[in-house]
Amino acid sequence: MPDNFKDRIAAYTARVNQGLDDALPPASCNPARLHDAMRYSVLNGGKRVRPLLTYATGECLGVDVELLDTPAVAIELIHAFSLVHDDLPAMDNDDLRRGKPTVHKQYDEATAILAADALQPLAFSRLASLENAPDGAAIQLVRLITQACGSTGMTGGQSIDLAAEGAVLSAAELEHMYALKTGALIHAAILSACLLRTDLPSADFDALDRFGSRIGIAFQIKDDILDVEGETAVIGKPVGSDASLNKATYPALFGMDASRSRCDELLAGAITELASFGKSAAPLEWLARFIVARGQ
Ligand code: GRG
């Protein structure tokens, strides 16, 4: 593999895409429309940032890449599930995702709901079938990832987000919502690689935990910034949809300058957490910088 993490991204992306393709039932398998919609929702693009964070953390900690494939695939399946639900008329009612029609537009609403419903158990069945891992790792991964997507993680964050439309939140309240809605799964992508190193010193775990918290919130603030000043052709969804839904976002509540400075502050804090890992954390630093610079 190339020395530079940026040049290894294509190989990691191909690796997770292959894992996703293998995990998903063929579109020809009955019920074919459901399986076709599941494949469309997962394989229709996407940056694969969460799997890349798992691979980069694994590189940082010297975890065998073959062990990282299963959590990387499972987390991306859950991410795809969340995007399908997020786009539904009852949620953000979006027509475009990754530059293509959203799943309920391409198929129909019932198929989109069912496709998303089927992606989540698929993710957990992959985790439960994890092979050659340290004793207890599969169950720990299931616990980590169920917590990240449950009512005290992503689903809870989405609920707060929907309830907050038109509301005035403090920065702490807004960041709490971001930590759940978006940060929890990003955080879990990092911690899943940590769970595969059973001898990891707790100080190292804690540093990566704090790195994950910061970068997860920065990811959502950057997403908000792109919703204001991005280009549809680059971000793959309409610009300005947060404002049209009267969403409580960082730019809406605190302005664009404060949003950019908070992103930079979170990035700097996240990078500080990597100091004790030396050069082995270069891939994580690269990804953290990418998360904050993307779309520019
Ligand atoms: C999935 C358990 C579960 C519940 C659903 C709908 C929902 C509850 C949560 C929505 C969470 C959500 C969609 C948050 C937004 C996160 C976000 C900024 C997504 C965009 O991620 P990118 O930019 O997308 O990584 P790509 O297309 O690159 O994969």
C-alpha cells in the first residue's frame, strides 16, 4: 500500500465497497424490489468517511485490517439506513441524496422504510458473525454500536433535531444534539477499532474517545456550513434545505463566522488528542482535516 494515507483511501474504499456488496443480498433475490432498494441506498456513492475512520484508527493501533472490515461494513450499513430515514417525507423530506433521487423517490415510501429497516439487522448480523477476533469483541462491538444508534445516540439526536425546528438553542444544547445525531456513529467508528486491541492502555482509549467526540461535532457543523455555501453538484443534495425547514443549526443560530471558528477549534482540539500516538496517527489527522475542509 502507498505510504500516504490519502493514496490508500481508494484501496480502503474499494475494500469496504466490496464488503458491502458481499453483505447485501443480490437484487435478483426475492423480494427483489426490496433488495434492489437496499443495494441502491448503500452502493449509490458516499464518501465512506466512517469506515475510513475505522481503518485509520486501526492503522494507528496496529489492528489487523481484516478484523476492521466487519465493523466498517456494519457502521456504513447503519449510516445508509439513517440517511434513508432522514430523507423520508416524515423527516427532512429530501428528493436528492448523493446527487441521485432519494430512495423513496426512486422506489416508493413503503419500500424505502422497509429497505432501511432491513439494513439495520443486516449490520448487526454481520457483527455477530465476526470471526478471528479477540474473545468478547463481537458482543462489545454490538453494545457500542447499538448504543450509538439508539435513543441515547443517533435516534435520540434525530428526535431532538426534529423537535428543535424553529427553536433557539444554546451552543451547548445544539452541540449535544450534534453529538448524538451525527457524532455518535462517527465516534463508534473510531472506538470500534479500539475494541479490537484488547491490550489498549486506557489513556490511549480515552484520547481517541475525546478525538472522536470533537470530530463528530465538527463533522455536523461543517455539514451545516455546506448546506449554506456548498454547491449541489459537490454535496449531492440541495443547498439551503436546513433554512427552508427552519432547522436549528450552528450557522442559523450563531452565524457563519462562529461556525467556521468552532469547527477550527474542534479540529485543533481533536488533533491535540493524537499527540501521544506520534506518526501512527497521521491517517486520523488527515481524515480530521478532510472532515473540516471538505467541499471547499
Ligand atoms: C438509523 C438507528 C437509526 C435511526 C434513524 C433518521 C435518523 C434516525 C437519524 C438521522 C441521523 C442523520 C442522517 C444525521 C446526519 C448525519 C450526516 C451529516 C450525514 C451525512 O453524512 P456523509 O456526509 O454522507 O458522510 P455520505 O453520503 O458521504 O455517506
